[in-house]
Amino acid sequence: MRFLVDECTGPAVAEWLRGQGYEVFSVYDEARGLDDEAIIQKALAENWILITNDKDFGEKIYREGCPHRGVILLRLEDQRSAVKIKVLQRLLQDYADRLSDQFIVVTETKVRFARK
């Protein structure tokens, strides 16, 4: 699987994913300041699943109808990297085969596959 980790999600998440053997593009490390439109286009064109904390991507997908290869929206009360990694670890363990082409909202306690 390939993940594009949004700048707001942070470099620790990208580093952890790489350590798990995933291919990762980190906006923070490789293209700091890239705007949302460019991120969603890059993710689509290069077949990345986007991991973000930015609710604006929900607007892009559902209101603007932007196509995507998968979006994981982290809606966490606690934004520390360790918490992000913990919820992603659980998500990958339980749902790795269902992430492509889905819009998924993840909290500390729930995973919701949004309707299209």
C-alpha cells in the first residue's frame, strides 16, 4: 500500500509507516506548503491513499466531487503522534484490505467508512 501523509498529520506518522514497510510520501518532509488541491490531485494521479487530519478534504470529496484513491481522516481528540500511530495501527490491522477508494473517518474508538 502507498500512503500520502498530509503535512498536518506529521513526519512521525510517515516514519512509522515506512518502518512498517509501506511506501510513503510525506508532505511535511518532501513538499511542505503544498495546498489541498495539489495534494488531492497528486494522491489520485500517483495512486496514494491520503492520511490527513484536515476536514477540508471531506468538503473536497463530498461537496466538490473530487475523485480519490482513498482518504483516511483522523478525527482525534488527542493529536499527539503516538495516538495517531496507535489508531492507524489498529486500522491497518483490522481493515487493510478495505482502504483503497474509501473515505474513512477514524477516531480513538471508532472507524467509519463514509457513504459515497
